[in-house]
Amino acid sequence: MNIPAERKKTEAVLDTYRNWLDKVSDERFTETPPAGEWSYAEVYSHIMQATLASTIALERCTMKSCKPTNQKTNWLGKAVLLFGMLPPVKTKEPAKVAEKMPALKISKEEARNYIIKCRQRLDDMVEKIQSAENDGRVKHPRLGMLNAGQWLKFIRIHLVHHLKQLKRIENKF
């Protein structure tokens, strides 16, 4: 995997999230759509918390602070990483994830700060990924055991996936 290229792609997606904030009014950002799904604010809360949690898993892989294992990605993980996208079906986040990181109605300023924090974490991690051996793995709730490079790719895939959700919210208003 080309780590610098993957990092650039992830940075571009984070730019899209940052630019989206300028398109949405403060009131609309926290407003629940007519169908009762997540607001923009809740999507941002979820995706930025998940990105930060993924960087922690990524760091654990690079620091080898995870238990050694021969386990790898499961069939879904292999497909997601191969095709570079999550399946085009609506799913609920695992209950354990929702418990640890509830989607909250954050402000646009909090969303901006989350984006900055995610960028900083990713900057810190890229160098570590390039110098890390590839055998440290941390379990993803649905995709199996991922190494540091796979976590980086998953972050981008997950960010892109939720851009579609922002479009759906926009269409409901």
C-alpha cells in the first residue's frame, strides 16, 4: 500500500467535510431531518469520533501494543479493502460502538475542531505506519483484524461512506 497516497486521499475527504460545514447553516446543522434520521451534527460526531478511534487502533498496530495474532481480515474486510468501499446498504453501527461513542448534536465549531484533531492524529500516524512492521493487528467490529495500513485505508473508506449520508440528509431538506 502506498501510505503517502492513501494519506492524500484521506486529507482530500477531510477537506470535503470541512467545506460542507460552510454550506450548511448553524440551525440546519443540528436540525433533525423530516424522516427522523441523524442530523448533520450527529453524522459529524459519529464520523470524527470513529476516525479518532481508528487512529488509536492504527497506533496500537504500529507500537505493537496489541496481542500478537495470526488472524487477519474476514471476508467482509477483504471485500471492503479490495473494492475501497463499504457495502451500499444501510446498517446500524454495532451496539458496542454506539455505547462508547454516541452520536451527539455537536456544533459546527466542535465539528471543525474534530476535523483539525483528526488531521493532526493522521499526520502523527503516517510516519509511524511507514516505519512499522506489518504484523500488529487490532480487531475491527465488523471487518476482522486490521493492520496499520488497513486501518488508514478504512478511515478513508468510512469517511467517504458517510459523505453519502450527508447527501441523503441534504435531499430530505
